[in-house]
Amino acid sequence: MKIVVINGTEKHGVTYRLKETFLSAFKTEAEITEYYLPKDCPNFCSGCTACFTDGEAACKDRLYIQKVESSILQADLIIFTSPAYVMHASGAMKAFLDHLAYRWMPHRPATEMFGKRAVIITQCVGAGARSAAKDIKHSVSWWGVSYIKVFTAALMKDMVWDNLSENKRNSIEKKICRLAEKTSRINYAKPARTGIVCKIKFMLCRLIQKSVYDKRPESVDCRYWIDQGWLGKNRPWKNKR
Ligand SMILES: Cc1cc2nc3c(=O)[nH]c(=O)nc-3n(C[C@H](O)[C@H](O)[C@H](O)COP(=O)(O)O)c2cc1C
């Protein structure tokens, strides 16, 4: 199986340690590709909207984005990690997610995403890990992924892992090992089931594209929906791989 990890920080700190603990359940059997932000996606989205109107190849940062995205599309399991920064995902993670706005369902979601599985790992000192995970989950669910598991932890008081009490450390590690074990038992040869919420979102976006079709059928997004057969009877969850 293939795993891709999008690390929301380059630091080898607590987030890194939790991610490594999670991955240890997969290390013997999985091919793991890791990206570190901001190194692997160093620029902000400039807001030019060229990806929407002219296609993703028009993005000034296409070389960075295409590389990470191609790994995501090939992966069976996508892992996102981030510490909480001011109650949200790291700025580097947000900048990366902005670059993939064109993959949101109202635009040009990738068929492969509808069968994928994702895990989000976030942590903080006091509060913010949940909202950081929510930032990431929001994008990933709008890319078409239904199977999304979230791990969050609050270290409380001590910012440094080694300063944590043994009890606290053990309880965090136990929790992430449980999730890793559960996730490693999945049969990845079988694509994940597309949930009802995802299907409803897709059908709403289809209505939007149908109305665009009446006015601007040549638009890049509309052309994509026509080519996928989604304005007809085809659906991404029927042809995930
Ligand atoms: C810019 C910045 C903002 C932060 N904001 C929060 C926050 O809102 N809530 C919180 O509990 N911790 C916050 N922290 C603390 C980190 O989330 C915490 O130290 C975390 O364990 C760092 O993970 P790392 O070792 O992987 O870098 C912040 C840290 C930084 C550098």
C-alpha cells in the first residue's frame, strides 16, 4: 500500500513524534512518501484564480503542487499533521490547502479522492487541536474523501514532550497506537465507501454545473464535469480507481 504524509511543520517536534508513532504500524508493509511544509509548497496562493478559469497548469506554483498532488492521488492513505497555531492549522498547511481549492467539489474534484482514506493528526498545548483538525478536514471532505479519522491531543502545561509525565505520555501514545492499529487493519485493495453527506454535496455541485452548462459550457470546470460524464449518469463513487 502507499501512504503520503503532508506535514504541516518542518520541525521534528511533538507533531513529528506522534506521526512517527502512527507510522510505525505501517513501516514494514507500506511505501511512504512524505512532504514537509512550507519546504515542499513554499509560496502562498496569489489569488489569480487561473486554476479555476484556465486549468491547474496555469498556476505559478504548479511544479510544487503537481508533485504533491500526484502522490496524493496515488496514495491509499493520506496523512495530514499539524500543530495548533493560534487555534488553527499551521499557516503552511493553510497555504497548501488554498492551492488545492480547484479540487473542491464545486470545481474539479478528482475521481480517485472518492475512494480514499485520510487521517489527520493535530496537537497543541491547551486548546486548538480540534479546530486545527477541522480546518484540514473541511478541505479534505470537499475533495470527496468520506473516510476521515482525526487524532487530537492537548499536552497541557509542558510544551516539550520529554517534560510530560509518564502517565500523560503513555496515554497519548496508547491513543495514537490504537488508531494506527485500526487503520492498518483496513483492506486497502477495496476503495472506501462514499458517504451520504459527500453524495449530497456532489449532487448539489452537479446542479450548479448543470446551470453553468446552460450559460458557459466551455468553462474549464464545466468541461471537466462533461468529460467525467457527471452531468449524465456517471458518478465518481462508481468509478473510483
Ligand atoms: C505560532 C504559534 C501559535 C500557537 N498557538 C497555540 C494555540 O492556539 N493553542 C495551543 O494550545 N498551543 C499553541 N501553540 C503551541 C503549539 O501548538 C505546541 O507547542 C505544539 O506542541 C508544537 O508542536 P511541534 O512540537 O510539533 O512544533 C502555538 C505555538 C506557536 C509557535
